[in-house]
Amino acid sequence: MSRLAGFEQVSRYAELVYRVLGEDLEFLPPGFIIERDRPEWAIHKREVLWSIDLVVAAVVGANSIIAVENPGTDMLSVISAFDTTPAGVAQTVGVFLRAGVGTFGTGPVVQTTARPAVRDTRLINTAPRTIVRGFTVTAISIPTQNWAISDNSSQEFENVPFVLGPLTQAVFVGLTANTAMRLEIAGYERAARPEELAL
């Protein structure tokens, strides 16, 4: 299979064009824009679309946390959209990125550890490697670099997604103690070349 001009080191792009158009092309045809393509073509780039709806129950004296985790050392996981639907009392949700996996904070109590469901029936028997953890903590230190979002709001990160490199997390924490939190999240994951995993 030929490599696309300008993308010689990215074989998945050539594979995408070949699978969609049925031709082994060296140059992209007019109107075919890499990485702005149709969602049903994600499979041809070896991307796994995923989503999950998770609830963390309220615990007295504790904050609810949902952490989306990339547990692999050879992959990227991207959060492209999420929705903070109230699971009871509305609250502000803090969002930040951290290096590390698993639980953290003071006195973590795990409620759920799950893998998202795929969003493509052609991959119905494929389990995404991304992990989503729901737990509570009695205390947590939130970095100064964080985002605060109102509960019951939708955020679509089409142009500014959260990209999770190896062994990192995107953390959503309810800023009001004793309050449940529900989060609907969508994204995708794919294997990455070594040069993509570091500056």
C-alpha cells in the first residue's frame, strides 16, 4: 500500500483512504480532509469510539469523583464530549488533568471501575482499554490549572478535546460534599506511535 504524500510516516491515513475509496492513492482527492472525516470511518484508522454514563452516589463528608484513565503505555485516549447531568442536587464540577492512575486523595472509597461501551457495532465484541473510575474522597487538592463547569451542562470539545497520554487521567470532581454526581462521557482511543507519546 502506498503512503500518502505528506503523511508518509502515518500508515493509518493511507489505510483510511484505501478502505473508504477502494483505491491505493498517493494524493488525497479534493474534499477529503484528514481528521475531519466521518465518524463511521474511524474504524479504518484503528480508532475505537467509546462512551459511558456513570453515577457516583453521595457519601456524607465526601466529594464525588469520576476519573477517565488511560492505563496503557502505547495508546492515546481522547475525551471529545461530556454532559454533567445532576444526580440529585446540582453542583459545580471541577475538571483537571493529572499524571497517574488509580484512586488518589484522602480516604478514597471506590464505587465503580468500568470500561466504556463501544459506539460502533462493528466493534461490538471489542472492549475499550480506557478505564473510568467512580469513587469518593474526604479531601482532595485541586490544581490551580482547572476548569469549573456548572452542573446540568453539556461540553463538546470538538476543537479543544482532552487528550490523555499514557498513564494519565482527566478528573471530574464534584465541589459540593455529600452530593452525588452523574457524568456522561464520549471519546475515542487508538494505538500511538512512540514519537506521538512524548514532546
